[in-house]
Amino acid sequence: MHKNDSDITKFFSDRDILPLAPWGEGAHRAGEGPQGAALLIFGGTTEGRLAVDVCEQAGKPFYYSTKGDLQKVDMHNGVHITGAMTVDDVVSFCKEHNIGCIVDAAHPFAENLHKTIDEARKVIDVPVIRLQRIFPEHIKDVEYCSDYDDAINKIREKKVDRLLALTGANTIKKLRQTNAIFRILNRPESIALAEAAGLDNDRIIFYNESLEIPSVEDEKKVMMEVGCDAIITKESGESGGFEVKVKAALELGLKVFVVEHPQLPKDWITVTGKYGLRRVIEHLMPDFFPLKTGFTTGACATAATKAAALSLLFDEYPEEVHFALPDGEIMTIPVTYEAKGVASVIKDSSDDPDVTKGCKITSTVTLEKRDGFSVTFLQGEGVGKVTLPGLGIPVGGPAVNPTPRKMIENELRAIVESTPSLLDRTGGEAFLVTVSVENGAEIALKTFNHKVGVVGGISIIGTSGIVSPLSNEAFVQSIRRELDVAWAIGCRTIGLVAGMKSEKALEGIRCVHYGNFVGEALKAAREVGFEDVHIAIMIGKAVKLAEGHLDTHSHKVLMNQEFIRSVAEGLGLEYKEVDMARDLWNTMPPPFFEEIKRLCYETCRTVYKEGKLTIHIVASPPALPRREGAAIAL
């Protein structure tokens, strides 16, 4: 239903709506442009902040709604709305602001809000993405309850004498009759709920808000001070501190009651992290993000292997399989089957100019009787063979990199652990995995695999499982947007990094990924106003930058052996040619790297002429055991 103009005016006057930040020339406002639909996020949680971070990458306006105004959210492109919404409010807002998608990133137990969103969705026919927490498997010796009535019955059955309720102020009314001690936030609205329920002060304790993330010992201390013999908490997931509370109680020998998280509408789209959220938004609103992400060959091989194993072990042939990324986020990929125990994935097309886009990755899984769980990787057609050390993979084995190997092992282990009878049925739990890539040998000719000792095919790679598009004009624009956001939220020192390994070396500094565009990132940082810039760079890119190349993409510039030789000889050092830049850590002394760093600095000063500039050269992990101290950054 529609509200009239006066109703709309009142709706906004009752809420704190922050104005849009200044917008770049030629950009589209919400509701403008060829499609121009906007996003509405319901948050107030850790997941809400994550959703904001994802949407900020688009560089376009979006709306972020929270019930109260206590949560501080730093945004550059977002509009923060505060105040509870009814179904009519949500419908009116979505129509007024051309909302093309709703993201529910609210607390799992915000049941009234979930219901409001779903009722509004039915009226306006807008898709809903649920950014859901990952909930652990049910824990032994814990009493799970379907709702609060079920919990009260079980608490009475167990004859609990003194209960500590860790379920929040909104549950005081529901649990009032249990004579529980309630831990709540020391805030007016929480105290008001306690007073409305007629709760005596001696039945209230407050959270210690100085502890940003309470430990198990912190929680045990509270429980011992209360003197409780049982606790009740909500199945709130990792970001809600669920496992810490339960572990503390179990270590003290307390009874534990857990109210299970409510189920959501089945026609909502559920994701569990930033990558899944972005990919679904890319699908539902193709014009929102300038570039599309994709899956790495490692992620595709993981999904294909899991599908092959399911078909082999259980005669199950799902059209898509779920698997975990290295950070734990659950993703889904469509699969097809060549035969029992043989499954394939077509690598989807991101906007990164990757030679493996659209290739067919197949995994064949067989079993071999051995003692204990193990996974052995065998050579498949189109996958290269490793001929040189330094990649973290056995020489002579297939070029399936360490992170994809770990992802595949995790999925197979999970299948075994979730099926206790599997060992009896199969006679063993040793998996033989053969990953192959259609036309992989031909594709490899377009890569530099031979430079790193991988012959006969491509490598199965990826450290995050996700391909983030790096090499075009839109990515350069995204660098500028991220820098704008960092500046807008008060950052005055910025780190420019090539990837996650480099970012870890700059712990404590907000970082923006430059991919290969060191020069463009530096120019943008200067234009935004940053006068304290840290660049973290791996040695392979560093030698290119030191030679004067501000774009380090391998399609444009290769590691120049003669340049490296000239640097070494200029220092009076002998240089023995290496196949991979990372091997320099094992063959060259510290003065060489200091000189490379100095040359990188000089190159960067050609575009970043003023301000503080610090160069960090980051060592590759395989070098660490051989050369102590070269690990983090020079």
C-alpha cells in the first residue's frame, strides 16, 4: 500500500537520515541511469557492517537501516536510516527509493524484523538476501530447545536451581517465570525492559563492555560470581560469542540450554559471508558493481571433487554442491557428472582477463584401502607437473597448489566424519583424487607456468577461492573508491598491497589492494590527500617495480634477469640466475633486498612526489623455514 506525501515526510522526520556523501561526476544516483535500482540493508550487527563494506565497493548509493542510533557505521556512499519500520514503512520506502534488493543482515533472533521484511517482500516482489551467520554443529552435553517455551519446560525438568540468562533484555519477559539472573547491556532501553517486566535489581547484572571479545576465562568468572548451576543462551553463531559461552559453562560443569535460531523463509537467498553476498548482488543487480567476481580453479576443483565423492560413496548426484572457502564461508557451484565418481565444473566468467575462464575442470575420485584418512593427488590431463622446488608442492606431483589441496581435503574429511559407517562400507578411507582440465596443455601455453617449473598443463590455484577482477580500467576506478572511503572514515595513513599476504604484513593499517597498478594507486592516494603511504609488495613484483615498471602485470613485463644481475653486481655480489623470484630469498643476502627496496622507492617517487612513503618487501611463505627473519617485511 502507498503512503501519501505527508506520511512520507513524517516517516523521514521521525528518523535520522544522513545525507549522501559528495558524488563523483557522471555517477548514477539510486533510481537513475539505465537500471539504477538501489539496495536496502537491515543491520545493526557484525553482519550489517560486513554488508556495508561489500556495498561500499560498488561506489554507488545504498541504504542502511538500524532500529536504534547507537551503532556507529562509517560509510562513504551509504545513507544511514534509524528507527523501527512497519510493513507499510518498508513497502513505501522501497517504492519511493527504487529498491531492487533487500539484504537482511540483522540479528538471527530479530524475528519481528524478519517477518516484517518477508511481508513487505510479498507486496513489492523484491528479492531478499539473508546474510546469515555460520552456526556450529550441535554440541554434545548441550540441551537444545526449539523455542523459549520448550526451554522453560526443559529447565523445570532438569530442576535448575539458579539460572544465568545470556539471551538479552528482550527475552526477560519470556523467561521471567524461571527466576533467572539476567545479564543485559547497561543501556536505558535494556534497563527499561527489565523494569517493565518488574524485575528486581538483584536479578540483573551488566555486560562488561570494556571486553570487546570476552574469553572463555572471562565468561567463567562471571558464571562463578553468579553462582549459577545452569545457563541459557541463544544459538547466535560465532560473532555472537556462542561457542565461548557454551565452552565456559561446560568446563564448569554447568547445565547448558540453547534456544535454536529461528528458521527463515525458504524462498530467501541465504549467504554466509562477503563473497557470497557480492556474487548474489552481482546476479540480481548486474549494474550495481562495475566488475563481476568469479571462482578460482581451486574452488572449482574442490566442488567437482566433492560432487565426485558424493556420487561414488552414496550414489547422490546433486546439481550443485556446497563447499567452504579457506575463511569458512560456504559457497555453492553447479556441477555435472561424467560417470560415477567423476564430476565436472565449468569455471564461471568473472571480469578478470583470465585464460582459464570457461574451462572445464573435472575431478575423478577413487578409494584405496589404507589405515587412517588420507588424500593423494594424482596427475590428470591438462594439469601441469611440478619440476622445481619452491611452490610448496612435491616435485613430480600434479600442480594442485597448497590451498586448493587443503580445501579438497577438508571437504572429503567432512564427508567421512559425518558418516561413521563409511569406513565399514568402503573398507578404507584413503581418497585418490585426479584433477584434470580440458585443453589445459593448450591453455598453459598462454601462461608463464614454464617459468616456475610447471610443465604440461595449468596449475590449480587460488588462496581465497574467489577471483577478484584486477586488470582493467574499472578496477583502477575501484581503487580510487576504496581510498575515498578510507579518507571519509578518518584514515590518514593507508597501506597499498598486492594481496592478502602483503596485507598481513601491514597489520594495523587500513589497506587497499592495487593488484598490479602500483602507479595508479599511488596517484589516487595522492589525489585523495594521503600523506603517509605504506606499500607492501612481494619480491616478484618488487623487482619489476624497482626496474621502473609501475604496472607489474606479467602480460606486460617479465622478471628481467639482466636487471637483477646488474643490481647484484652493483653491490659487488655474485648472482646465480633463479627460475622464480621467490628463490632470491634463498640465494641473495640482505643488502640486495635493501637495494631493491631503495629502487622501488625511487620509482614510486616519480608519481608520489610528496608525503611520507614507506616500502615493505614481503617474503614468500615457502622461504621462511630456510631463511629466518625474512618473513614479514623489510
